[in-house]
Amino acid sequence: MRPIMLIVVALLTRSLVTNLCILFGMQAEVASSIGTLGMVIAGLVMYNRMNIRRRK
């Protein structure tokens, strides 16, 4: 269940960030790059939170 949740959160974050960037007038390529960066950051944060809870 955890890996699926991690993937879903990462993809939803990418979609949200990309759409917000396009809404604010950025080009599609730049918005996609920023969305990918947001996806990676969200994935790392989610992974760290899951590992901290598992250790306790």
C-alpha cells in the first residue's frame, strides 16, 4: 500500500504544480520541468515521513 501511495502523491503533485505554472503563464516545457522537480521533492518528503513512522 505504501509504494502505491507514494506514486500517487508524486504524480498528483507533478500534475498540480505543472497546471499552476501554466496557469501563471509559464511555457509548457518550463512548467513540466518545475512539475518534475516538485514530484521528486514530494516523493522524498513522503518517503522520509513513512520511514520515520516505521522506525517508531
